Amino acid sequence: MEFALVILVLAVIFVAKSVKVVPQQNAWVLERLGKYHATLTPGLNVVLPFVDVVGYKHSLKEIALDVPSQVCITKDNTQLQVDGILYFQVTDPMRASYGASNYVVAITQLAQTTLRSVVGRMELDKTFEERAVINTAVVNALDEAALNWGVKVLRYEIKDLTPPVEILRSMQAQITAEREKRALIAASEGRRQEQINIATGEREAFIARSEGEKQAEINKAQGEAAAITAVADATADAIRKIAAAIQQPGGQDAVNLKVAEKAVEAYAQLAQKNNTMIVPGNMSEVSALIGTAMTLMKRTPS
């Protein structure tokens, strides 16, 4: 009975040692008698107990590795504190197990040396403007070397670029000066535009006033011309009526009488308003004119 119990316990242990369950997104490296034998994939795997041993366990997920901060020297001999983060993934568990003693340390060191090399080929201003170029250069260099370690470098991102305090002060002063310059330019442009607007407004107002005065003169001239035309038409109409009246019987006598009356009135007024009497040289003409007027008055029926 005890022997059977021992056999049962050994069988359970044998079965337990013979079965390996690998989680999803994981890979286990199986060694047989100290030598690489196989890579166990996710799920149920059967191995030889006490002969096969799981030597390494790797996660196949994307891993974010924080690269320690370091001082880099730029092309213009400026110290720059740089730190970043590296994203990689194990693609070959066997190489990741035997390609390097510690692929994480290897990737970290290579990332730092590559970063120093890339930054050393750039001036300080370019390092702030071309972060994407730096990231790409680091990824390309790491990806080529990491193939032997069974690792795929996906991307590298710079977290922070910190120049010395003196450089920060000068950069801040430069930014302040640039902003003041832009403010002065904007103010001058505003004044210039204001002067242009004022000049344009005055010019348009002058043109409008001149157009108004021109139109007023045209209207005045047209009004005067219309008045002259109206007076001329009225005068012509009156003359035509007088001429028609003269052609009637007794019309000529009426004209002579009117002329004589006007002449007599003119001489009478002249005598009243002036101390000096102006007498025509030929008095017979005046007598004849008065006589004609008296004759016409007698002819006119009362």
C-alpha cells in the first residue's frame, strides 16, 4: 500500500514536470542537458522531466525602457543634458537568451553612445529643432546592432533637452528681444496702415466734395440755361403777340401812341429828378412827337 502511494506521488510529480503551460505573449527557452533545445510557445507544452529545463523566460510585449540622463557635447561645444525613452520588443527568444548576457543593459549603453554621437554632429539650435532626426538616427543605429540580440527597436523619444543655466538665460533674452522686435514691427505696421487709411479717406472725401461741387455747378448752369431759355421763350412769345396785335386794325396807331407816352413820361421824370434840363438839339422833333401823341389820343375813342 505504501509502495503504491509512493508510485502515485512519483507519477504526479512526473506528470507535473512533463507539462509546461506558457502564458500568452511569452516565450520560454527550453534547454536539454544544458543545451538549447526548443522555444516553448504559449499554451500547453510537453517536456522530458528532469532532462529538459526552462532556461529563460521572455515577454514578447513591447517594452518601454527609460534611458538614463546624460551630458552630450554639441558641435558648437555646448553641454546638453539629454534623457529619453526607448521602446523595443523581443522577436527572437533564442538570440535574446544567448546573444548577449543582458540585452537590456546592452541596448541602454548603445542608446547612450549613439545619442552622444548624433548630438555631437549638431549645433545647439538644431538639437531643439530636429528632435525627430535625432530619434530616427538613434533607432536606425540600435536596430542594426540589436538584430544579433533578438530584439527589435521600435522607436526612441527624447523626453527632455536641458542646456546649462547660462545658455537658458541667453535663450530667454533672445526670445524676449525677438518678441519685442515683432511687437515694434506690428506697432509700426499699425501706424503705417493708419496713415494709409487716413490718407485714403481724405482723398476719397476730397474726390466726393469735388464731385459734389462739380455736380452743383452743372445743376446751376443747367438751371440758368433753363431760366434764360424760359425768358427768351416768353420774350419771343410776347414779341409774337405784339407783332400780331400790330397787324390788327389800329395796331400801328396804338404803337405810336405808346411810344409817344413813354417819351413824354421820360422827359417829365428827367425834369423832376435833375436840376439840369437836357434839351434835344432839334426841338421840332419833340414837338412833332408830342403832336403825334395828342392826335392819337384824340383819335382814340373815349
